[in-house]
Amino acid sequence: MLIPLLTDLRTPFPTLLIHLHCSLLLPLFHHLWLGSGTGNANFFYASTLVWGIGMGLGVGDAIWAGLL
């Protein structure tokens, strides 16, 4: 059931890049903010916003592919 949906996705590459971006930056900003105390909470907050946009894009894209 997943393979036919993958062929109908509109934006798989940008969604993948957003998730890759967040998976690299969220642990880094978490360490800088809480671990070493040198980071800013706004960077971590902005990364969670990008993560939320990526999740919304992925869910919306999956729903669009399922409706086709």
C-alpha cells in the first residue's frame, strides 16, 4: 500500500530535505542550548517550527497521494 502512494507524492524531495535538516540541527541546537549553555532558545524553537512545517507538508502530501 505504501509503494503506490510514493509514486503519487507531489513534493517528496523537499520533504526529505526538511526532515534531514531537522534531524541534523535539532540535536545540535539542543546540545548548544542545554548542554554547553552557549546556544539560544530561539534557534531551537525555530528548528521545531521547521520540523512542524515538514511534518505538515509530509502529511498533506500523503493525503493528496491517497486521494488520487
